[in-house]
Amino acid sequence: MLNKLEKAQQQWGGYSEVIDYWLTLRQELLVEYSKVAGLSGSNKNCLPTEQALNRFCESLVDYISAGHFKIYDMVMARWKSTGFSSNSEIDALYARIVETTEPLLTFNDKYSDFTLNEDNFTGFDNDISRVGEIMELRFEQEDMLIQLIADSLAIPPGA
């Protein structure tokens, strides 16, 4: 995921403040994810601390919230100011992004303010692995959306 982020940053970095902000939030989320996922394992001594798990959950919710309530609104406002509007391809991508939200929030609900210990750590590996898969799917969809946004903003309205 970090390699894909670097590629996205190289491709779209500096293109738009909105996109730069989005990619910065993604990087922060991936850093926190790697701290938590990299520590997990079948050995309870390798489990992340409550503090690390809470930081990841906070980053996850911040990322999701920023996407739904800030980034997408900023993109739509920018489009409106240039005469563009959403289309069926963009709407379908956004719908696929939204589908990833519930399982990520379910993880947050389960593990925020949670202390992993020898009695409750058994499902964590599977859960954090699944979250990684969902995040990767979400990032792929977001990258496609970023490409559509960049393409649409590169063409003057009415051209």
C-alpha cells in the first residue's frame, strides 16, 4: 500500500491542494496501520498497545470523515466553480468507496478503547488483515476517482 501511495503522490502531488491533503491523510493512516498490523501475530507479546490501536482507530475515522465530509465536498465545490458536475462513472466510484466505510467503522467500534490481551487477541490478526484489504480496495477506488477529477479539471468547461 505504501508503494501505491508513493506512486499516487508522484502522479498527483502538487496538482491540487485537495488531492495533496487527501494523500497526506492517507499516508498518516498507513503509518498508523503499519504500526498496528506490523506488531500483530499469534503471540500475545507482539500485540499492539492500547495507545497504538487507539491512534490507528482515530486515524481511520479521521480519514473516512475527511473523505465523506470534506474532500468530496471540496471536489464538488471546485467542479461547480469550473462548470463541471458529477457523472455516472464518478457516482459509481463514490458508491464503491462508500461500501468500504461500514466494515472499517465496524473495526473501529470493536477496537477503539480496547485493550488486547491473552483472553481476547485471537481474532485480531484476521480483523486487522481484513481492514488492510478493505483499505487497499478503498484506496484503489479513490485513486480512480482522483484520476477522473484530475482529468476533468484539466479540460476547460465547454471544451
